[in-house]
Amino acid sequence: KRLTEALRKLRTQPQQAARLYQRLAEVFEKLGKLEEAYRQLVEADRMNGGQLLTKLALGENRFRAGKWREAALHLAPLPDHPDAAMYPDEVADAVAHAAQAETKLRRPEKAMALYEAALTLRPNHQASLRALADLALERGERQKATTYLRRMAETTTDLAERARLWEQIGDLALESDDDTRALEAYELALKAEGTPREE
């Protein structure tokens, strides 16, 4: 109630009013009232339009609500926002959510472009690399999938995950009858696990 009263008083100060609308949206989100939170975020965007973090919050709200089309509409343009470079991690995660929404809408080409956009912001964005590898495998593009998996394996700090990725790369190489690359990948998997190689 107090926030609502404060909002009435701040109608002539759009930036402060927008911040209060955002705060009110956070409260509604914590209460599980996603639609009411969305209404507050729309009002915040109207009061102080163009703010990256408000647009990101709008899209993430729609994503959590399972409103895939709306989520994609809000999140997909974020990489082109003038402030996107200031928040590369947040925007990369949001764009990956837009890609997931596009996948739910059965538009894999748009999803792939969005995952690639996330990688331009954060080149080692693990969720995007994984999704692109999976999409490439679905299309039978083993070499492309291997490229994404290799990028994941080379950048992850989780040794068990690294070993699993190198093993998957080795399996793909075997399927392509590339025994040399398969052996290299399996050796890297053993190295990641800390297992000495048997001669």
C-alpha cells in the first residue's frame, strides 16, 4: 500500500516512479504474482522507457510465466541495446532464455541465431554452447556439434564435466570413423579425470 501511495506522489518524477514500479514488481514476483509483477514492469518501462534492465526483467518475467512468445519478443532484441555490453552475463543469459522460448515455439532457426548472439556477448556461455551442440546433433551435423562441445570442454572448470565432454567428442569421432581424433579426445577425458594413461 505504501508503495502505491508513493507512486501517486511521484507521477511527475518518472525515473523515481519507474524505480518504485520495479521494486513493486519484485515484491509481486516474490509473492508468486507474476501477472501483477508484469503489469508493474510495463508501467516502469512506460515511465522510463528504454532501460535495459527493465526490458530484461519484462522478458524474464514472461519466461518464468511460460509466455514464450512474449518472452521472446522482450528478450530477443537485448543484444542490440546500447547498454548490452555493460551487462554481458545478464544479457547472454536472457538471450539464451529467448532462444529457449523460440525452441518451445518450434522455431529452431531463430533459436540458433539467438544462441549465437548470446555467444557474441559471452563467448563461453555454457548453456548456449550446449544447446547449439544439441541442435547440431539433431540435424546430424557432427562436426559442428563437436566444435561446440570442444569449446565447452576447453572452458569448463568442472573436471568431471570436462571428462564427460571429451568422451562425448571421442564418441562422435568414432561415429565418423576418425579413430585418431577419437583417441585424442579419450586421452583428454582420462587426463581430465586424473587417470594415468595405460600404454
